[in-house]
Amino acid sequence: MTIILTNDDGVNAPGIYALKNAINTNSHIFAPNKQYSGCGHQVTTHQPIEVTKLSDNTYSVDGTPSDCSRVAIAHFNKNVKYILSGINEGGNLGVDIHISGTVAAVREAAIHGIPGIAISHYIKRPLVIDWEIATKRAQKVLETLFKLPLAPRSFWNVNLPHLENHEPEPEIIFCRSSVDPLPLNYHMEGNLYHYKGKYSDRKITSGTDVDVCFSGNISVTQISL
């Protein structure tokens, strides 16, 4: 089956190649030519989108993650079976799904009736992501999700935890998406407002994806349009 890979960190980001290594089937990369983190579901309709072929299965797109999905669906292959987005450098938990370009790429797929999975990796600073470990954990969750039915016009949102070497391997936990807001904290310099909210300080409601991921497990939520 034809699988399209994309992200919002850019075509050269390590996460998308970790994702490619996590699947055991033919895939094609359609990813932005630069970072679009936090762009949400922005699409390009009033100017042309340049697509550059970098190799037999890798395309650099001068557009947003949603643009990548749209172009791939409309012109690359009419029989796209899955769109995967990630692995994002940073969590996309709870209300992040409305902000995230990573998630928007698979939401766009769902709009067209194509199943999708967004995978993100929470960062617990000062730790850095081990992409080899992330690949193995993504592979485990993908093997699980590919076997499950997915309701029409919906997609999976996955978040990998950030663990230290001595911590036990995470479990896959299906849970609900948090609706708690992100911390709003700005530092003011004259008429300039600098966002200073700390991701790790967000509210943790028991049983939500934020709770599951922050507690050291893999959160999986099914999001419906």
C-alpha cells in the first residue's frame, strides 16, 4: 500500500527518517522545505506550491504540512492508503492538536477519508531525543494501530514519552485528549510580549493524554473530525 510520510519540522528533520525506519513497507516522503512548527491547519491557495524531487521517494514541498498532504493526495497517488506525520520534536498533547502542523497533516487526510497517524515525542528537558529508541517505540505503536479499525473521518494522535535509560519501557495506553489550556505567561518589554509559558507546567487531568505521556507511557488518542 502507498504510505505518505510528512511532518512540520522539515524534510531534513531526523524525526521523519526515524518514522520511515519504523515502518516495514514502501513509503514516500512529502515534507515541507522548512520548519512549520505550530502552523496549525494553514493551507496555500493564492500562490503556487513548488515541489522538488530530492530522490526517488522524497519530495521537498514549499508549503505547510497540510499542503504536503493535499498535493500528495491530489497528484502523487490517487490510491494513498495512509498518511503518517512525525516524529515531531516535542509533544502534541491535548489542545496542541489545534495548533500543531504535525497533527494538521493527518487531519487533512481524514477530511479526504484517508486514515492517518500523527506521532510526536515529548521532550523532558534537559534530556535530548534518542532517535534510535524513538524508532523502536514508534514501530511498536504502529504495529498495534495498523491492525485496529479506525472510524471514518478520524485519525490517531500518538505521543511518545521522554524516559531516562533506567526507566521501564513504556506501555501503549489508549486515552482521551486533554482539553485543559496551555500555560499563558508572557514577559513584557515595552509593547513586546514574549511567551514564557512552560510546556511541562500545563495542567494534568487524570486519565488524559497529558497524564499518560507525562507519567512515562505512550498515549494514543482517537480524534474525530
